[in-house]
Amino acid sequence: MRSMPPSATPPALDALIQRRIRQDVQSMHAYAIQDSVGMVKLDAMENPHRLPAELQEALGQRLGALALNRYPDGRVNDLRHALAAYADMPEGCDIMLGNGSDELISLLSMACDVPVQADGKKPVVLAPTPGFVMYAVSAALQGLEFVGVPLTADFALDVPAMLEAIAQHQPAIVYLAYPNNPTANLWDAADMARVVAAAAEAGSIVAIDEAYQPFSSRTYLDTIRAQPAQHTHVLLMRTLSKFGLAGVRIGYMVGPRALIAQVDKVRPPYNISVLNYECALFALEHAEVFAAQATELRAQRTRLLAALRAMPRVKAWDSDANMVLVRVENAQNTFDGLKARGVLVKNVSKMHPLLANCLRFTVGTDAENTQALAALQESL
């Protein structure tokens, strides 16, 4: 939610904040959402395609008939079963739902917030960096320590550094985004195997985040199915946001039944609204529509990459997601030039030293990508 314009804080209210709000929270910045009114919106990895008109009408009628005066009921379990079937959930696993995968990340941190050890150290959450910001944010808010392990210069896992960090910190949770955000790449399978095995030895939970799975060439679920005994410490998260339902806020987490049962204990009741689960069920009943959209976006990704690589002074990395990371000579100037021409992308150049002068483009429609490429050419 966008905050209201700042105003002077009355002294009494300022004193209350200083006394009652955690100091680390006071020093944090709220998650910023860019104003996109009137812009070609390529900053948030959303599916740019809306439902066809006939499905909009059918969904509207279905939602209008819901009993909004009642709390969510057992129908939410229909969604759990539908998602388990859609993902081809491995044997021995269970599934839990979140209000987006952000909530699942927060709940996992909450569940793993064990008391401070005798040596005074907090539980550790560990992840490669640059990566999804909410891993660190959720850890901090829950009182866990976040340890980021930098990727290599070409955004691969630095396996020796990861193994050393896991051995040193014995983390409660190791996050592996697959593919990664904002770099959009998949980790090497052998590198993944070494890190997952090291986490098992350290007694860590591994959370594999497949938010961009509809656009990816691989899923780690295949590895879990093939080697269940080696993955009893692994949870796998996905979201329907990139599937095409970013406004519906449905995330889901699959993992060993006993482990899911423990994390599910900290989930608030009724965290999935009747509108959200009915939208998700409707979408899964028409999964072929969203699959066709994903196919189109993968084709547009190929086109976008080719055009970007043909531009002088632009470096574009391979992508297994619905975004493309590029490096330009001056990220801020190029970002401002794009915005002045009606195209909004994400300036990630200050997120991490490895992302110096980098911008992240969401893959849009054919028309949106054409406009973005023209605006980029002019902005350079």
C-alpha cells in the first residue's frame, strides 16, 4: 500500500513511537511500490495478460454468488487438493497455503525462531545475494540473523562460499530461489545438490522458491521425486502471482507432511479469503489459458533477449523467468529516460554491488516490449 505524504509528527506521538516501536523497525524502509499510472508497467514481473472476456464474465458470476457473510470454509481444502494435483505433489508430502509466498516466508521464519542459544547467537537465515529481499526482511522482523552469500560475477552459486557459510552458521533456513530474482537464472544442478546436501548435514531446512516456475525450463520437484530420502529437509514454495493471479495473492508450500504440519501451526486462521480461493480454483479449471499465456511470454522473452543483445553498450543475461536483467552504462539515467518515455522498469543497481548499473525488465506483451525496446534505444 502506498503511504500518505509525510507530515510533522506531534511530539506526544513521536514519544510513543520511540517507546513502543522496535528500533530496528523504525530504521527500516517500507516496501516501495512505484506509481505506474499511465505507464507501460514492466517493473513487477506480472503476467500482462488479462482473462478473456468470456472468462471474466463467468468468474464475476461465480464470485457474486459467494457467501461473503461467512468465514472461509472447507472449500479452501479443495484448492489445496487442486494445487497438489496441478504441481504433481510427491508422495509423502503435504501442502499449505499462504497469502502470497511472502506470507509463507514470514511464517517459516516465525516457526524457526527458536530461543537464543547459550552462546547468545540468534538463529540464522542464509541465502545467496543478490536475491529476493523478503528473505532478509522476514528474518529481521522475526528476530533471526540474515547471512547473505554473494553470487559469483556471472550470478552463479559460489558453492565453496555457500558450504563454508552453512558449516559456520548452521542456519535454521537456507533459501534457494530457482530461478533467482532479480538475476532470473537457474542454479547449476550439481551446485544445487552440494548445497542441499550440506544443509542436511547442518540440520538446516532448505526452502526452494519456485515463484517463476511457469517460465522455467526445470523444476526442483523432479529432483525431490527422484530422491525423496535426500530431501526430507526440503520445502518447495510457489505462487500463483506469476501464473497470472498477482492480484489474488495465493502462495503454496509443498514439503514432507510432518514438517508442513509444524509450520502450519503458526498460520493465522482464515488467511485465504473466499474470493481468493474461488479465483484460484477458477483459474486452475482453466489452466490451459494461463499455460498459453506463459508460452507466449517465453517467446517474447526470446525476442526481447535477442533485441537487447543487438544493442551496443547493453549486456543481457539469460533468463528462466519472466524478466530479463540488463546492464547499461548508467542505470539511473537510463531508468529516468525510460520513465520519461512512458516505460516503467525496476532499477536494481543499488540493491547489491554485483548489480551495479543493472535494470530489470519484466517480459510484457508484444506491443509493450516493442515500446520498451524503442524507449531503451532512445534512452541510451
